[in-house]
Amino acid sequence: SLDVASAVSIQELVQLVKTEYDQKIDLLINNAGILVQKAWDKETYDSTLAVNTAAPVLLSRALLPLLAPGALIINVSSGLGKLENLSSDYQQAVTAVSSLDALQRPAAAVPFNADSSMGSAPPAAGGMSPTYSVAKALLNRAVQLMAADDGFKQRGVSVVAVCPGWCRTDMGGSTADRSGAEGAASVLAPWLKRDSSSNGGFSRDGAALEW
């Protein structure tokens, strides 16, 4: 199984794909994520960004040469990653990130600030934490940068972010307002639609969302 937080595990996957599926993968969905329902602290912040932000960037870049030309990369984000859900200091820090290299080490690019008002933000639906919002906002920024990157463009690979909504899953809990099937349909909508204008976009149920 793949451990997206492990560089060794990612490289093992790359070797498997190179051997078995080189140039044959049309769709990559970065869906792995964690939610640690704890207070605003550096340990939680660093570990959440490592899985929810850095891992999709590392995996997408590592697999890029092996994807089929014209492939699509779908990154499962969240409406909680909208900039409007961040404090002003984190809004500025997220939008200031200008390279994918920086997002391979997101906790260094956008350091934890114990004094930020993000730490006092009330939990969102399902107990989603401020750290989760920052991590998903940085994932959204990564999508914008990957879509604009020459390496992705040269291979005709499109990159998008999607919000599945608050779903009844292990992470979302039993009180969520959407089923897992509804969330999955939202994730797959860009693949079924395959509109080239959606490259670098953010959507839910096929409808565009604001960053």
C-alpha cells in the first residue's frame, strides 16, 4: 500500500507504474488526507500539511512523466480551503507561494503561527480544524501552480481541485449532509466533463467555486 507521507513509498509506486503502466494512466486522483481534531499546534500543523498538501504535489510531480499525454489529475480539496475561511495573515501567506518546490515543504513555506487568529477559529462542520483549512488552501494553491507549470503543459496534463462536500465517511462522520456516493460524483465530475477550460479550476458537483 502507498504511504503518501513517505518519499520511499512514493518512489516504490513510481517504479511500479513505470514497469506496469508507463504512459497508460489517464486519470490520477489525489484523495489521501488526514484530519487531526486537536488544538492549533505546530505538530498537528506540520503533519497535516505533509499529508494534505505536500503529498499530492510530490506524487503528481513524480508520476507526471509516466502519465498518458492529456491525462487529468484531480485533487480532492474542500470548500473549507477557500481563502475566505482563512485569517488575513494566512490568506496573504498562501497566495504569496509562487513555486511548487516550496509546496513540497509547505510548513516551511507557510510556517505555523501560534498567535494567529486562525487558532481561535471555531470548528467547522464535522469538527474540521483550522489546520485542515490551511492545508486545503495550500493544496488549492498547488493546483493553480501545477496547471500553470510548463512541465504539466508540455504533456497536456490538466490539474484541478474538487470539493466533495461534507460527506458521511469516516472523516466526515454520520451527521454529514451528503452521502459518499454524492461526494464521489463531485470528485469525478471534471473527468466526465473533460472541459479543457477547467484546467487549474476548483469545483463542486461540476460547478466552479471561488478560491
